[in-house]
Amino acid sequence: MDIFVQLLTILGSLGVFLYGMRMMSEGLQQSAGSRLQRILAFMTSNRFSGVASGFLITSVIQSSSATTVMVVGFVDAALLTLRQAIGVIMGANIGTTVTAWIVALLGFKFSIGTAALPAIAIGTLMLLIKSIDRDDIAHAIIGFGLLFLGLSLLKDSVPDIRNNPHILSFLAGYTDLGFLSFVLFVAVGTLLTIAVQSSSAAMAITLTMTFSGWIGYETAAAIVLGENIGTTITAYLAALNAGANAKRAARAHMMFNIFGVIWMAAVFHPVLGLVDAIVPGSITNRADIAAHLAMFHTLFNVANTLICIGFVPVFEKLVYRMVPDDPETDARSYRLPYVRGGFQDAVELNLITARSELSRMAERVQALFDYFVELFERPSREVRGRRKQFADLVTLVERMHSEITLFLVECSRETISEQTATNLNGMVQIAAQLESIADTSNKLIRLADRRIEKDIPIDKDLLAEIEPYARMVQEFLRFNAEHLQSHLSEEEFRRAEEIEARINDYQKRSKKAAQKRLRTGSAVKAEMFYLDVLRHIEHIGDYSLHISHALTAVR
């Protein structure tokens, strides 16, 4: 019974630690949301900036799993090339070492329990005092306090092996098997990371077990290497139902980490000796061994990146051979997987993904309206021959609307700030309006088809009147597309209102002119067709204004 209670105490302590890590991660993400977008923009330059981006993002959100799953999603969405993604993944591996240093330098050097409660108190006060209005920072501080409170409880609840040597006596039979022992504990580290779904949390558990004397320095180092393999599983699973590029990114991540463990196995003991020479203190000292492991973890990931960064094109070619192009590229295969990085949900990264997908959706919507204009003005056989391609594009836009909306609903289920909730609502509205524009553009395309099939005669003057009207709508669609990645200011929204007012004014004048022509005996079929076109184009102007209005709330 005592063992059962002690086990529950350990699990409860681990739960406090993991919940604190999640809360701190979410608070930091909400606080740094706009900065994360700038970092992601920085990614696109070269593999070295990609490494820096991966390091910075993972340092902020404290989860390499979340970063790499996000990267897999971006590659699948064609927002990152595979080569750029590999660089980001390398940087994420270095970024995950930050947690080890926080725990090693703060968690075992002084009584962290005394610092944890004041941090929770400060964060709670910030939540209660409405005038401060920085819930994101408050959550990060509370999460920081809970993380160290959980670590303190974990340290106290894990029995000291020095006073209870019988607890793990069975391990003695596995520590002197030479290389087989190394492989065994690498496997233990892999399974541990898969179980807790966070390499940062697995590292903290390993440090605690080492501090308590459960495992020795060499054993812990082998487990740390296994954790680097285990962290690749999350991204691999996320890519299972995604496209070929996403699978390639996940394979590259796994290959990179496994390759690192293989070469480290060849120099394992010399590297341990090097770490012992670099880090002050002795591995026989419980307080110093955590710093040794943190340095080993950092040295491994930095060295692996330095070795592999010159071979990124080789990794790229290998994964292309491993994962050939996926023939399922039609609209039905479109899927936007929600990024969930184990215990730390990447809410702000998900929002960046959603905005990027809305931009892709807007491009397709623009293409549909542009095709209508081309088909209406120049109904040649070559232009009509592309009709099937744009029918498939309508299906894709409908699928994107459905997937993006479901994706945003998943985001809304997390712990989010008021502004994040506003952003989510705004993006749901934008997705709906873009789908309405696509639907209306498809109706216009069908009208243009009907004009050709029914041989409806349209006067050249009427055709000339449609052209400037359509150009105004194209201008509006471009305006919104250019601002989908940024907040729309009041001044910019006034410009949107001016464009929509011009569209409405033109539609009213053209409608009156058509009604006048009908009274004087103009061709009824031609005029009714013309009025239909005017009405649908005006609807697109209305939908576009709704998008502009939603963009004023999204930040």
C-alpha cells in the first residue's frame, strides 16, 4: 500500500510539473505571438536562418515536438520547402536543450519550492488586477511557478536510492553489458519520450532520477540520446495522414536524430570525458551531475547540427527517394492537421498556420474570379478547355473552408486569451466569406458558360461596361489578400469601404441604365443576363467588405 501511495505521489508531482510546463508554454506563446510570425518569416532565407528560427521558437514554447509538428504542417501546406524545414528541425533540437539548463541550473542548486510559490502568487495577482491586462504574462509566471513546484515535489517524492538500494537493484544486471547496455538505455529514453510526448519533460524526469541516484551518469546520457529519437515520433505520427512533403520532413527529422545517435555511439565515452573536463564539479556530486547531463545534451545537438548542416541537400535527396510523390493530389486529399505537441499545445503556431492557409485559400478564390473575367471577355476554345481545372478548384476551396473552420474550432478548445479568441472568430468569418466568394465566382463562370451555350447576344457596349466593374472587384480581392497576414488599420479599412462604395455605385448606375433600356425595347435575354452578372459581382464586393471588417479585429 505504501508503494502504491508513493507511486501516486510521484505521478501527481509529475502532473504538476507537466501542467506548469504547458501553462508557461501557452503564456509565452500568447505573449510572443506576433514575434513568432516574424521569426517564421525569417525562416525562408537559408538553412542557417532556419536553424536560428527553430532554436528561437523552441526556446520560447519549450517543445521541440510542437515546433517540428508545426514544420511538418507548413511543408505539407507548401509554406516551407523541405530544405528550409530540415534547417528549422535542426534548430529545434538545439532549442530543446534550454529546458535541461533551466532545470539543471535552477532546479537542483537551491530550494526551488521557496521560489515557486511567490511566482504563483505574483501571477495570480496579475490575473486578479484587471488594470494590468496581461493575462499571457500572468499565465507564463504561474506556469513557471507550477513547473518548479512540481519539480520540487518530484525530487521529494522520488526515494533516494542511496538509502533504498534495493528499489532498482535489478538495473545492476543491465549496466555492465557493454554496447548492449548503451542500446538498451537509448531504447528506454525513446520509450520515455513517447510516453510523456515531450522531450523536455523526459529530460527533466531523467535529471530527477539521476539526482536521486536511480541511474548513473553514463546510463542517463544514453537515455538522453534515446529521448532525441523519441521526440521524432510525434512529428512522424502527425505526417501519417498528410501529403508526401510532410512525410519527407518527418523522415528527415528521424534520420537526422538517428544519425546523431549512431555517430555519438562511436565516441560516447570520449565525449562524456570531454563534458566532465568542461563542466565544473564532479559527477559524484548529486548537484553537479545535472549540469553535466545538460552540457552533454547541448554538445550532442550542437555537434550533430554542425556536422549535418552541410549535408542538408543529401538528406533532402534521400527522403525524396524514401517517399515518392503522392498521386493523391486532388481536392479530396486536402487536410489541415491540428498541431498538438504533446503536453504543450502550440496555439499561436496554429494561428500562424491558419492565417497562412487563409492566404492560400484567398489565392485560389482570386484565381476563380480571374478565370470568370477571362472566360467572359475571351470565350475561346483554349480558355473553355480549362473549365474542369477550375471546377476542381471550387471543390478544393470548399474543402479548405471546411478544414480551416474545423482547425480553428480545435484551437478554440485550448486555453486562449481574449485577443486570441477574437482572432479565431475573425478567421472563421474570413474563411466563410472566401468560400462565399468562390461559390459566387462559380455561379458567374456558369453564367459565362450559359451565354456561350445559349448563344445569348451581348452588345459590345455592355461587355465594355462589365470590364471596369470586374476590375474594381479584382482590386478589392487583391487588397484583402495583401492584408491577410497583418492587422487592418482604420485608415486601411476606410479604403476598403471606398472600394466597396465604388462597386455599389457602379452597380446601381448600371442597373438603372439596363432597366431604362428594357423599357425602350432592348433584348430581354441579354439585359437579364447582364443584370444577373451585375448582381453576383456586387455580392462579391459585399463579401470582400466583410473580410476587411474581420481583418480590423484580427491582430
